[in-house]
Amino acid sequence: MLTYLFEYLEKQYQFPGATLFQFSTFRAAMAILFSLIVATAFGKRIILFLQKQQVGETIRDLGLDGQKQKAGTPTMGGIIIILATLIPVILFARLDNIYIMLLIFTMLWMGVIGFLDDYIKVFKKNKEGLKGRFKVLGQVVLGLIVGAVLYFHPEVTMRDHDKSIITKDYTVEQVKGAEIKSTMTTVPFMKNNEFDYGDFIGWMGEGAQEYAWLLFIPIVILIVTAVSNGANLTDGIDGLAAGTSAIIVFTLGIFALVSGNIIFSDYLDIMYIPRVGELLIFVTAFVGALIGFLWYNAFPAQVFMGDTGSLTIGGVIAVIAIIVRKELLIPVLCGIFFAESLSVMLQVGYFKYTRNKYGEGRRIFLMSPLHHHYQKKGYHESKIVTRFWIVGILLAIVSIVTLKIR
């Protein structure tokens, strides 16, 4: 919004400093500053409002140390993250950018699903919250919409940069290559690391790749659902989900920066994605919101994000990763989410298997998700969170290194 205003002032009146607002890095810096201010300055007021409305967390007795003391802590704190992200984005981002529109829609959509789940838990006194099938339905519909937009929208393109055809006779535009519609993505740790989903059905004959959306959209649905649920499972102890997510989102911001800049993308020999540089404003606002929320969510937490926050965080991370064509890197970059989800699947699967075979269910972990296993072993939750953050940082470094190691 402010970007359009300053561009108008510069065009009409040669307003000093207006050109600065055309640079995404400056607007990104302003976005993270504003998101931190919103999250920290207004976060306390939101927490007090939630307390006044008696929006307290209902704690199930799992036999964990310090668990009972958390009963009554305000939940639905994800509202802080959503507001602290959207306000700077509306102020500093180009709202006509397809990627910005898609991320705003994702945040609101998943925020509503999470809010309904928290509302049912708190006000309807139903510990199960929104039924699982409705959560999954909401995630599937979001994945369907995101996949369809990314496949069919004319502004979702990549730049063809095949240098084998460059000669001195070509113009600058021809050297850069044309913008093309593509389902190309990046395969980490491989030398020729660009892969087209359409190749999966290319064997069906000429013109078969036009139907690549039949494969691409279900993959998007799977990714959105998996990452959203992974973030939800990770939100179990103070500061874990918010801190881990901030690391992941910051890393995705680096990918957005280099993929949206033709100089960086050319130097790193990665695909250039036009208009994706605007993503940097959303990412920095999101990081600022997560860090600002962490101010109140660090041990001992003054507020929990609830499903309003965790489902939203996971959905947004998934969509950003798909936009920058790094979705196949998610098992590495989102390794904490992956480990938490895997621990639950292994625990449930092994329990059912041993119950059917031996008549008595057995467990792999003392408790799942994984962070509860370490709590049962006697580790303080602050130590668990800090070590998970360290692992998250290492995974982020490995993810960034894949830009050159192939």
C-alpha cells in the first residue's frame, strides 16, 4: 500500500526518497521492523484480552513435569502471528503480486481452520476440537486451490536461461530467455538438479505433459497437509514451534531472494522465478512475527499459539517452499517437523502391530511426539527446545549449502 503511494508521489512530484520504496530489501527491512513492533507492543494487549475472555488452555494429564502449572494459560496466540504478519505485508508489499495474494489467502484460510479448532476446545469444552476429517478437508481444499493457481495462473512462470543458444547476435532479452510456464522443481544434492513433474507422464505420448496438473496438484495437496500437520505436532512445549519455524522461514527467505534476482540466480546457476522477489517482504514480516511471538511464548509461556498459529505456520511454510520450487527439500529443511510426525506414525503403527500380534501394544518411544519422549526421560523442556533449535539451524545450513553442492 505504501509502495504505491510513494511511487505515485515520485511520479507526480519527484518526492525525495520515494525511489527507496521500490527496492524490496528496504521494504523487507521495514516489514520485519513493523512486525516486531506489532507482535511485542500489541501482543501483551492481546494476551490480556484472551485472559479476560477466559481463553485458557485445557491441559490433559500426560504425567509430564510442569504440565499442570500450564493449565489456564491463554491460547489462540496465533492471532498475534497472523496480525503481526499481515499488517506489514499490507503496508509494504505489492498486493497485486500473485504470490503475495496466495500467501495472504493461505494465512487467512488456515487461520480460520485453526481458530475453529481452538474455539471448540475452549468454549465448547471439547478437548478433541474440530474433527480431524474437517481439518484434513480444509488442508486438501487449500492445497487444491494453491496447486491450481500455481499451475494455471499466467503470472506464475520461470525464466528459460538455456545459455547453449546464446550468440553475439541476440538481444539482451533473448540472452535472458523467455518467461515460460513450467512445473520444473529443484532436486537437492543432484548435479543436474532441475526436474519437471511433467516428465512423469511424458511417456504417455506427445501432448501428455499438458496434463501434468493431474500429478502436480495432488503433490501440492500432500505437501500442504503434511507440513501443516507437522507444525501442529511440533507445537507441544514452550517456544519449540515458533523458534523452529522462524529458522525455516528465514531460510526460505534466502531462497526467495536468490531465486527472484536474475544476477544471483545466474551466478548460482539456479532457476530464476520472475516476481518471486516480492516474497521477501512477506517472509521478513513472518519471521518478525514469529520472533515477536516468541517473546511471550518462551519458557515459561505467557501464551500458546494454539492451532490458530501452528496450522497456519505449517500451511504458509509449505506454500512458500512450493513457490520457490524447493518443496523436495522440505524433509531436510523441515526436519524437525518431519521427525515429530514420523515419531507419531511409528508409535501408533508399532503399537497397533504389536497389539494385534502379541495381544498387548508396545511402544518405540516413551511418548510421542518426539519432544515428549525427551520430557519423559527427564530433560527440562528449555534444554529440549534449545537442542531442537540447534538441530534446526544445522538443517537450515545444509539446505542453504545445497545451492552449490550438487
